Amino acid sequence: MNLWMWLLLACLLGYAWKLLGYVVPASLLRNPRMSRIAGTMTIGLLASLTIVNAVASGQALAFDARMGALAAAGIALWLRAPFLVVVLAGAGAAAGLRLLGWS
């Protein structure tokens, strides 16, 4: 199979998954346990994407300014800063570290 066939297959599977959501019984969606599971999965996926984007560079691990940005954002979260402050702290830390030559 070439790349276009894989891409079309992925599109078809994504569309089928979305259609499957319409046939799920409403009673299952109203279940509070299902809401907790969906919320927990969302947090887990977002956390894993953040870590992968922070420490991976292709097939290798990279410890660069992104790690400093992640640490600064983590400290801001620990201090219960608003989301915009967390983002700005991470961006500022990355910019400062790159300015200092830690790329």
C-alpha cells in the first residue's frame, strides 16, 4: 500500500469512529462514570502529547530549551497561576534559554 491508501484508510476509520458515536445509547452517555472516564482520558492524552513534544526530537531524546519551558510552566501550575500566565511563563523561559544559547 502506498501513502495515499494509508491516508484514505485513516480518514475512513476516523469518519467511522465519529459515526459510531451517534449509535451509542444516550443512557450510557449520561452515566457520571462515563463522564469521569472521558475527562481522565482527555487529561492523560494531553499530558502524554506535552511530554512527547517536550523531550522528543525525531527518534531521539532532546534536552533543550523545551525542558526549561516545561519546568517553568510546571512551577507556574504548581503556584496555581492562571492558564495564560502558565503559557507565558513557558514561552518566556524557552525564549530566555534560547537567548542564552541553550537550544
